[in-house]
Amino acid sequence: MDQIAGQLRALALTKDRLQSLLDAVLAITGELELDEVLRRIVTTAMNLCDARYGALGVLDEEGDHLEEFITVGLNEEEYQALAGIDFPHGEGVLGLLIQNPEPLRLDDIAGHPASVGYPPGHPHMRTLLGVAISVRGEIYGDLYLSERLDGRPFDHADQEVLVALASAAGMAIESARLFEQVRDSAETFQRLLLPALPDLSPHTAATVYRPAVEPNHLGGDWYDAMRLPDGALGIVIGDVYGHDLPAAATMSQIRNMLRALFYDRRTPPSDVLRQLDVTVEAGTVQPVTTVLVARVEDAGREWALHWSAAGHFPPLVIMPGGHAEYLLHEPGLPLGVDPSVPRPDHRRTLPPGATVVFFTDGLVEHPAHAIDEGLDALLELAVTYAALPVEDLVRALADHHPSDGRDDMAILALRLPEA
């Protein structure tokens, strides 16, 4: 009976460990950011084998030493004791896995011939379990565990579960690397579609674009600025609905059409938008698009802002004294809804030194909050950073955005001359 009970306990333990392994695989493959994936691999391995310490060493391109070393399990005092000491690069016992990527299990680290001891302040570690992690058939790095919480050496069952985890870890790392490649490529493509600002002197201007955080989320946000033939300054901010390659391509088409219309037509912004809406409707693709078109004109001792909007957020103005406000207006319908609906024009004179901020919804929208909360938060940020140069201002607004960051965002800030 005792033997049967022991076998049942072993079977239950095996079943529990298998379920824990499956849960662990789901946990590490659910991450997309590479840094977080690597750390999650270490913490998951520690939990599966009840280890106090864990680490993951990433090999350099040549594969002969560690170029990154991620540690988990050290308490604050242990971290402080190791302050200023360089991380291990694969010497001594840690290098055994680099030289021979087979599972490594040691009951006494110090007693192994390859041991070179610990640096000053390093916690004492007696036992070690290590396995290599491969990505597409190449050794990516080594996963190490030390010191089981129950004080016993690591056993064969620990080794088996760690080898299984390492196999899943390789796939998770590959997914994270592909995610980074897709995200970087999408961001590069998006930025190539956005124009470089021309010389707008005597005004100063700055822009910032931040891509959506989701993989393959190309955006439809854009900005534009140009010197118009009559000497006025033209400003555009817009957002094509969608987060994919067609949205980005459509954005480029609409931006180019709008630039041509804005430059050619010596008419109010409302008429430019009306003509753009008619042109878009006549095309084969009719995306819902929000856009704001503005002219900045010399008005003697002040500057005149003349604008019209198609479903877009109002401009935000920061006065020279630091006060900020929205230039509230009738937002109008987005493009692609009903071109026959009239579009009103709006005018406002602004003092020298004022800053006008044009932005897209990705800066302020958050699914957990009302849009007014995001707009109020942006207003507070504008007041806080009002004195910064425009290049620093747009970065500060983007860095501290009140949105959830899951949509792309575009900002264009224009500072009017002092005189």
C-alpha cells in the first residue's frame, strides 16, 4: 500500500508539474517585448524548479562569450553588494555551457575544476542547473538556476522540465525578435511617408510622430506644413481611420491631394476641405478621415489663425504668459461621410510668441477615460512645459501623453515670432 501511495503521489506531482510547464509556456509566449520575454523566461524557470536565483546569459554574435546577463532573485542588499562589478561574461563554470551546450547540473559549484570563485559581495551559491537556449538552430544564450528553496540539489526531473522550457523559450524569443523587426519596419515606412518640415521662419516649428504599440500597426496619422504662394503659412494635421498598410497608403494619397489643393486654391480652408472631400468621394477608396487645415497670416501686430476642420480636435494654444486653451469650434463631419454638408471657417488673432499645437487622437484617447479627461490632461501638460523650446515641447507632450499609447500619434507645434 505504501508503494502504491508513493507512486500515486509521484504521478500527481508529475501531473502538477506538467500543468505548471504548460502554464509557463503560455506565460512566456504571451509576451512580445524581447526584454520582458527574457526576464519572464528566468522567473518562470525559477518557479518551475523552486530556485532562489536565476539568470539568462545572451551570447555575442561570435557565440564565445556573454554580452548580456539578466539576473533575478537577488535582494536589495545583494544588488548593492555587487554594485560596480561587471556582469559575468562566461568565464569559469558558466562558460561550460558555452563550450558544450548540453544540460549542466552541479551539486557543488566550488568543487568543479572549472570554478574560478565569486567576485566580492556575490552571494554564496552551491548548486547549479543550466541549459542552452537555441533559436532557429543557433545557440542564443544559456539559462542558469541556483539554490533550490528546499536546500536539495537539482534533480533529473528539474533538468527535464528546464530543457522543455528552454525549447519553448527559443520560440518565444524568435517571436519577440520578429515583432521588433516588424515594428521597426512599420515605423520606418511610416516615417518615410511623413514630410520633413520646410523652413518656416520667422516661425519656429517642431513635430513628433510615435507609432502604435501593436505589431504591424501602421498608422494613418500625418502632419504637413508649407509656405503658400500668397506668403501665408499652411498647416495640416490629419488621421485616416485604420491601422494597417492600406490606411498608411491612403494617408499618403490624401496628404498629397490636400497639399496640391491647399497650395493651388487661393480660397478659405473650408473650400479646400470641401474640394478634398469631393475628390476623395470620387475615388475607389473612401476612408473616414479627420483633418484640420489652417492658415497663419500676418495681421499687423498680431497673427491671424484661419482654419476649418473635418471631425478633428481643435488646436491648442499656449499664450506667451503660460496660459493654455483650446480654440473650440464646430468640428464638422470627417471626410468620406457627406461632402454636401457645408464646412465652416474659424478665425482667431493670436499674440506674438504664442504657440499653436495641432495633434491627433492618439495623444489623448484612453478607453478607460472620457475624452474630456484626456484633453484636460493635455492642457495641464501644455501649461507645465509651456516655456520649453518647441522641439522639447512636442517631445514632452508625447512622452507624458494621457492616452493609453495603443494608437499612433502625431503632433505639430508652431511658435509665432515675438514681433
